[in-house]
Amino acid sequence: MTTADMAIKNRSRDTVIEISDLTTRFGDHVVHDGLDLEVRRSEIFALIGGSGSGKSTLLREMILLQRPDSGSIRVLGVDLQNISEEAALELRQRWGVLFQHGGLFGALTVAENVGLPMREHTRLDAALINELAGWKIAMTGLKPEVAGQYPSELSGGMMKRASLARALALDPELLFLDEPTAGLDPDSAAGVDELVRKLRDLFGLTIVMITHDLDLLWQVADRVAVLAAGKVQGVGSMAELAQMDHPAISPFFEGPRSRAAQDKNIENKKIMNKNK
């Protein structure tokens, strides 16, 4: 094997999602126009952009809920184009998804919701599934008694954590988060920030998220991609993006909310360095 071949192989091993020349249309409206994107193993990667920039559509395409018109998407080494139903089912068991509005079944308790993927996709007995569901629930910071509650009895923050517990049910390699802090009060949102970072650090998860939460972006994202005009207009850390002079990027770093998020990030880094 040549040095070039080894480099390609190592790059492939370190790349969890690879999107090339992606085009998506809805009638005459072009959502993605030759979009390219790469997500690396064990990073927290965020997608941001204005309304209609194609973030949610791109997420749906990555999790096999929608097909692009052309281009390629590879997830965990698998090409999604013309994927068979059997291969798609196997691939879906390697990732977890936290949908924006939770997506929990209202007629099931939290424990039953979390245990559902294990009942559908494993041969584990009921007692072990209940035990594992309880562990997943605890892992997201919820108290044991929450396991017996129904989604309608949960606060917004508890709902997000319960939904995250279900997303983690099958021990995924890859986690998709759609607006994980949307609708939460500042304290609950800060708790989600910490939880996302902890999950990546403890289990080496690759996390892809869509968010408008500037605090979340500054606190946990390793890299951020800005979508506009059908393409990725910039990729980098928030600090790197802040230095880019681009009309699609600059608005995310202007105004009081952005300055407050940046100041909070600086203060948190000072605290972390002091505690080392």
C-alpha cells in the first residue's frame, strides 16, 4: 500500500460523515447546490444558518428520511445512495436522533419509551431491558422516579433529557441533535450544554447538531458549518468563524446576544484554567 493509499484509508477511518456535491430541490427552489461537508470522528459538529438555508433538510437526508436529487452522502462508511432496506435498518441502529420536539410516545412511560428500541432491535429479555433503560435515564441526569412518568408530566428540560436517553438506547456511535435547547429556560439549556459535552468525552460519540443557541455553540461545538445560498460558506471553530468577513457568517457574531455568549465563553475558560 502506497503512502497516498494509507492517507486515504486513515482519512476514511477518521471521517464519520462525508457529503459531496449535494443538490436538493423542491420544485424550482434549490435548497442545496453542490454542497460539500465532512464530519470527523468524536467531534461535536454544529450546523447553523438562516431560515431556509437547508439545515433541517440536510439532517433529514443524513438520517435517511429524505433523498437528495444528486450528489453523495456517506455515513459511518456507508453510501446512502440506493441503500437497501436491510442495510438502512442496520445503519439506523448505529446512530441516535434527538428530534426537536422530543418525539416520545405519549401513551408510554419514559422507561417504556427508552426501552422501545431495545425491544424492537435486540433479543434482550424484559428485565435486562428495564435495567438498561433505567441506566440510560440516569445517565442523562434524570431522577429514577421519572422512569414511571409519562411525557405529558415532564417539563421541557426533562423531556429533552428523556428523549436523549431514548436516542442513546442502542449505544450509538453517532448522535444527531435537532435544536437540543430550543424552548428551554437558561438553567435547563446550560444543563444540556454540559450533558452534550460529557457524553462526547465519556463515550467518544460523534455528535452532529442543529442549533440557534449561541451559548451552546460557543461552549461545546468543536467545529461549526454555516449554510447559506445552498452551500457551506465557512467551517471552523466559533473563534475562527468570528474572524471571517463574510455576509453569511458575520451576523452570528454581531449584536448583544452574540457578545454575551462570547463573554460567557471567555469567563468559563478562565474558570476552567483556574481549576486545573
